Amino acid sequence: MELLEHILLHTAQDSLRMLPFLFAAFLLLEGLEHYSSAWIRRTLARMEKAGPVVGALFGCIPQCGFSVMASNLYAGGVISPGTLLAVFLATSDEAVLILLGHPGSGHLVASLLLVKLIIAVAAGYLADLCLAPFIATEKEIGDLCHHCGCHDHHGIVRPALNHTVRLFAYIFVCTLVLNAVIEGAGLESLTTFLLGGSVLQPFLAALLGFIPNCAASVLLTELYLGGALSFASVVAGLCTNAGVGLIVLFKVNPDKKECLKFTGLLYACGVIAGVALHAAGL
């Protein structure tokens, strides 16, 4: 009974902190759809060129809610695939806070953020310039709402709340299942999965990063601080660790094939970054 209460408490904490970001994203989408003008569209077009840079900077903020917001904005046709990729790659969830909690780790935080920022910006522009036609499908602002029936209501607050509640329920269930699995199997099992110091560590760390809650970033960071993971491997893992952003993308984006392609691209970026850093002796 105590274990169940513990799992439910952590699930509620993980899910509730997403609510402001979910609502803000949906409110923005509804506002753009209902009150968009030529000026807004021109502004978005100008901002698109700086999208990967802006996305990477927001991703560096230690809060995975930005990846949730980015997924919604991408599915709604507001941001480019490169911008979404930059947000995901730059997101470090709890890693920065954990590092800051260790005395004398300030230089590690700076190194981690700088490396991830460079990776995110470079990959974001590469995705927009070269890979977008092979990954993304054409979107228009408002695509997110075409089939949900929310346009039967007037205004933007009620439809935004409607979307927020639906997605929050989805996130809560997914997080509940994940927390139950982690509590049942134990973090020790996941730790063993990554030990060994082999050249395959970046590949394995990048896979572990796909666990869509803070447990992955906590585990990766603690393993790195404990010497079990190299800097290259922890970067690979944290590049794919976009919090629940990837789950949200699969939920709100109707093109699941596009979501799978994006997931593959995210994994490839994490592995390539990790292998490159490993080759550089980091």
C-alpha cells in the first residue's frame, strides 16, 4: 500500500508540473488560430530562421515542460522540425539541478550546457536545411484542432483547457506505468545495464535517455558523477532525454510515421554526439 502511495505521489508531482506549460502552449495555438493575421504570420516566418537557436536556449532551462510545449507547437504548425529537435537535444531535465547540488561541479554544468547547446543548434539547422523534406509533413497553424470538435466553442480559453485536460490525463497514465516499472525493477537493474565502460556506452545511454521522465536524467547524471559513465555517454543519454516531450509528440501529432522518423533522428543525433566526444577522448 505504501509503495502504491509512493508511486501515485511521484506520478502526480511529475505530471502536475507540466500543466502550466501544456496550457500555455494550447492557449498560444488557439490564439494564433482564432486571431492570426498577416503580421503574425510574417513575424513567425522571420523567427523561423532563428528557431533552432531559440529552441536550444529554451531547452537549456532545467525544466522538461519546454519539450512538452515544443511538441504541441510543432504539431500545431507553429515551429519547424529543426526547432523541435533543438529543444529536445538541449533539454537536460533534472541533470543541471543535480550537478548544481554537488559542490565544485559548476564547471561540469557549463561544459554540459555548452556542448548540448552546440549539438542542438547544429542538428536543428541541419534538420531544417537538409532533412525536413524526408521527416516532416506539411502543417498549418491550427492542424492540432481540426478533428477534436473544440471549434464548437467560442473563445480560446475553453478549447485550450479541453486540450490540456485530455493530454494531462494521457501523461498521468503513462508516467504512472513508468514509475511502477522503475519501482518494481529498481534503478539498480538499469544501472547494471549501462556498466562496463565499453565503446557501446553512448548507444546504451542514448536508449536509456528515452525513458520519458526525470528518472533517466537522474540516473545518467548520478552514474556520471560516480564514474560509471563517461562524459561522452552522459551527453548521448541526455540528448535523447526530452522528458515527456516525445510522448506528447506521439499523442498530439496524427502522423505516427513522422513521429517514428523524428525519434530515429533524435537517437542518431545522441549517438553521433556521444561517439564523436568519445573519439575526442572526453
